[in-house]
Amino acid sequence: MTRHRVRVPALRGKMTLGPAETRHLHVLRLRPGDEVRVFDGQGAEARATVLELDESRAVLELGEETAGASETPFPLTLAVALLKGDKLSEVVRAATELGVARIQLLVTARADAREIGEQKLTRLRRVAQEASKQSRRAVVPDVLSPIPLGALHWTGRLFVAQPGAAQRLGDLLDWTAPVTVLTGPEGGLSDPEVAGLLERGAQSVTLGPRILRAETAPVALLGAIAAYGA
Amino acid sequence: MTRHRVRVPALRGKMTLGPAETRHLHVLRLRPGDEVRVFDGQGAEARATVLELDESRAVLELGEETAGASETPFPLTLAVALLKGDKLSEVVRAATELGVARIQLLVTARADAREIGEQKLTRLRRVAQEASKQSRRAVVPDVLSPIPLGALHWTGRLFVAQPGAAQRLGDLLDWTAPVTVLTGPEGGLSDPEVAGLLERGAQSVTLGPRILRAETAPVALLGAIAAYGA
């Protein structure tokens, strides 16, 4: 079944898309007759068939509704620096509620911690399982053992929360590909770390002009994504 | 000094505003020669004078830079239902980092708690003070004693996080007035409570299709506002 998903204002028998969503169909190289998934960002999701498609306008026909409605259109990953004490538990719990499919732990230059015990990792995985159940998700996010920041690979888009960043998440997020959000340790990522990420195609985004704790930043950033309706 | 603030992409000697921001100047009944504040959402803020103003375009001239750059353009209030245990401390701490000017505690129909001790209130105020300092704000948010939801009054806009809401915060937030965000207790607000708020002009906004804990929702919602750059 098609993995391509298109956001629509509401699931209707025939859905006419405006220029932005139509461009998205062209980017995906879709043609009349192709199948996509449509979602309204509120939990409703269905199959749909492309009926008409021209330069700036497309018409889709609704098919059967599908499950998986509490998952984001493409997988959402949180890449988060190791934090001291029990802070990671709270981050894992909130991130699970906010829809992440994976949590990748990171070792960074200004690391609060450089490693994590097997027992603690097991505990984080249990937290993800509990939180997934509580928030009625069908998916339990993977919590992946820490890797150095330089070894992080991603597909789609990576957004890094950066004090003083000029760009806003809402202006960049379009859910046409998987999304990774990355937040640093207490004290932040180092300048070379940020520069390295941007060179590799990451985009820095603002979380406002104040200093956030390392455990608040991921929840705020994932909250911003959730507020986008996905 | 003027309280009117206008968001600009960057602080420059002469700043030309597009139709949306120009409409905002008309709403504020400003005329050439009037003074406003301009801010870039990244912490820079300055005085500016309206040089030209027609239907869909305005030109502002930059004045001196001003302080208060880590505060939102208009006051941001969090109205939050009483929560059990120490959950409110975490909410107050994160809300302070995320820029709220006031935290109004609420008694709601499905209240986790119906009152709060004087000692606990004092503790919450101390948490706000510490968090304000840590996030380098000049302002310490007020933490106001609980009132019944029906007694809540607000000026400007009120956004209530509501599962299944159709509207997105990013499509509604424009910082032309004070903003209040409201989140409920574990189990949510009752239907009559939500209906009452909407009748009084509140707007419900989505935080995605999953169920959030009562202590996650305010951080997610305020995170979404912070990601708007203010």
C-alpha cells in the first residue's frame, strides 16, 4: 500500500486540493489513478485515488478509512543528548505521548553523561511502553542505545532547536518526508556540532528568545509539531 | 511609550511591511508619525516610527533598540487546572522557561484537586522565581490562587487545547493581543465547560490525535507558541 500521505482539511467523497498540496503530489510524481493516503491531522485517515491532476489543482476520491490514525504521516524521530539523573524518563514519556516513532540517544561534546547503563536503557524502554498505552497508541517507540552525534544518519528532514535561530518550525514542516528533531544537552550543542549538522542538511529552528532546560526543549519542539495537527 | 508591537523579519533602518502586518497597523488605528515597537521574534526589539502607510503596504523607520527582548510581544497567560502531587511544579517550571507572564490555577469539574494549600502555592511561586532566573528572564510570572473556571476572565485571545479540535494554533496566533492558553485536568474539561469557553470567544486548538497527560499538554502548547518565535 502507498506510503504517500496528503493532508486534507476534511475527509470527503471528493476532495479538491489547492496549489500547495497539488505541488506536493507533483513532487511525489503521482498521476491520475495513483493511490495516496489522506489524513486530516485530527486522527482520521483513509485511502484515496487521484482523479484529476493539473498544474495547481487536484481532485481526490475517498476510499476506505484506515487505521494508524494516531501516528504521524511519516515517522517522527527524537534525537536527544544523554541527560543526567531521571530526566530522560520524563523526556521519553512526553515524547511518546507526542507521537515519536523512535528515540535515538546521542553522545555530544558537552554531554551531561557519556554513557547509559543497560538497566537504565531497559527502564526507558518500559517507560515508552507504558506511555504508549496511556496515550492509546498502537506503536511503542524504539529507544536506541546512544551513538555519537557524528554517527547520526537520517532520511527526510532534521530540525535542530537552536537559540537565536531565524527560522520557524511552522514555516518549514510540511510532512512530505520523515522528520527528526534534535535537542542538545544542558549547555547546548557546540558550534562545530551545529555547523556539522547544518552542512549535512539539517535546519535550525527557534524555540523563542529564552534559555530552555535540556529536558524542556524536546517537549516544546514535539509540542510544536503536534500543534501542527499530526 | 507605545505598547503596540509589530513583528518584522529583521530589524533594519527602513522596514517595509506586507499586507498582513499592514492590516495589523490599520487595526491598531495607527497613522504616519506614530510610534510602534518592532520585534523579530529572536530577542531583538526596538522602537520604530510609521513613515508611510497605505492599504496594503507600510514603511517603518527603526529607532533605538529596547530591552525586554526575552518577553512575548503581549503578555502570555497559562490557565491550568489543579493537578495532583508535584505535577504543577513541573508545569510552572516549564511554563516559566517558555515565557508566560502569569499562571492562573483553575478549579474544574473533573478536578484532580479542588484546592491547594498556602504552603504549596508558596512553593510554586518559588519555582517560578528560580525558573525565571535560570532562563534569564527579567520577569517572574505570577502564580495566582485557584478560581473556578467560570470566573476566568481574559483579554485578547484564549486558546484551549482540545482533543479532536480542527483548528491549528499556528493558523490563529498572530500576537496582536494578549494570549491565554488553557489546559484541563486529567480526564479533560467537561463538554459544558468547553462549550462555555467557546461561547465566550475562546478557540479550541489541536495538539494532534493522541491523548496527552494533563501535565504534558501545557508544555506542548506553550512550546508551540515559543516555536512561533515569541
